[in-house]
Amino acid sequence: MYYTVTFNPSLDYIIFVDSFEYGSLNRARDEYIVPGGKGINVSIVLKNLGKETKAFAFTAGYTGNTLKEMVKQYGVELISIPVNNGSTRINVKLKSGEETEINGKGPALTKEDLNKLKAMLYTSLTKEDFLILSGNAPSSLGNNVYKELIEIANKAGAKCVVDAEGELLTQTLSLNPFLIKPNKAELSMIFNKKINSKEDVIYYAKKLQEMGAENVLVSLGEEGAILVTLDGNTYFHSAPKGIVKNSVGAGDSMVAGFLCSLDDTHDCYYSLLNGIAAGSATAFSGFLATKEKQREILANMEKMKDEKRNSRS
């Protein structure tokens, strides 16, 4: 089972307007609402790709109830941790040429709320499972909150995946997470260095391994991704070309695509391709990657001549 955790999920209200004028009445050409939150995104793509998954999420108010019902429509069981104050946030994505985002705040979380999640993890996780921790956590819970959850997972023997920024990520490294997925900007932030070249990415990804991560997957946006593995191999593949329609959830989709393939094939390089294909499938679609779109993109990627396998280093 793949378990995901989302501390601050959302309903994403996406509005398309032909032109936008500040301070005036603007009419939508199209609109829709989708569930949001990095862990929930991962779970939806995992389900789309044929894996069983459950999503832990803190929910509040009527928007929280709506979120649960919407996630269920994608075949994912949302395990709700109810919060007694506020409401699950609504994020507004205004698309008019460029995208403008207004993200809601969401409910405040307490240590008691966190303890409810911990109790659920204690009774749920086994050595057959993955625990995927994605996105930010409330500052009220401190920078050690993911580390605390990984301690529970390690006791159960579950594999942990972390997709987070700054200290929220680095605090987990001493517990040897199975996979971490920074992007290039986050890598620069962690080491306070300007990172431009692939060689720089590989160098600092290996630094994260020295700090404890087993495998490091670095997303490079439209350039592709680099994977540094526990067995000493480094892999790179460029991203396919296409018209970007949606940037939200592309990184989450990469995580889901990579893990699905690795579970099935145990081939790190092929799993990297699957991860990039899933991320691109989301970027080129209106919402999250489907299995059909991922397979279509993967087939095209396998025909590309610029793929690169680096030998053990």
C-alpha cells in the first residue's frame, strides 16, 4: 500500500478568462474544481497508474467534506483527520495567458491533531508499505514533523519518500529515507549555492546521499530529471516537448510514476523515464496524469536518441 500525507489539502478552483482587468468585472470562459494538495495529487496519480493507495489528510468544515467526496470520485480513499477549527482551504487559479494563484490559508493545526495522525500511522504501516510525505507542514508543528512521522514508519519497516523544502527535508536525512525529490531550486536553497549545470546537480544530490538519503530524484522542469541511486549509479533523461497546460502536480506525478515503475520493474533508469513521462502527462493535460497519457508519452520518449545511462561512479 502507498500511503500519502497532506497537511494542508485544498479545493482548487480553476478559472479561465480571455482577459483580466484588475478592479473590474471579469467573466469566466470556463471553470472547474479539483482536489488539491501534494500528497493527494500523488495518490490520485498512483491510483490512475494502477496502484492501491490511501491518502491521510487534515480536513475541516464543509469544504473538507466536499474534498473527501471529490477524492473518492478518483478512486482514492481519503483517511480524514478532522480539525475542529476553520475550513479546508480553497485555492484560486486564474488562467488568463499567465496563471495567477491565490492560495487559501487553511485551518490551524495543533500537536493534538498531529498525534491523531501518528496514532493512525502506528496502526496502518507495515514493512510492505510506502509512506510519502509531500509539501509543506504548518510552522506550528515545527521542522521535525516529517522526521517524527518517518520514525514511526521506520519502526514498521515501511519505505519513506520525502518531497519537501528546506529543513523539513534535511531534518529527515539522518533517518535514511528511501527517496527524496528536490527540484533544482530547492537543491540550491538547501546548500545556499547557485546550481546551473547537471554536474552541479549530481554533485549536490550526492551530498544529500552522504547526509543519509538512499536515492535522490532531482526534477529539472522542462530539462528533465536526474536520479542518483543507492547503488552508485547516476541517470539522466531529458523531458519530452509539448504544450504546457498545467504545472500543478507535475512533480507529484513524477514521484508517483517513478515509484509505480520501480515497484513493477526494479529498473531505476526505466523508472526515471516513467516518472518523467507521468510528470509530463500532467503538464500537458488539464489535470493529473492518466495511465493512457503517461504510456503515450513514454512510448515517444523511448524513441528519443538523447537518453543517457551513466555507469557506476
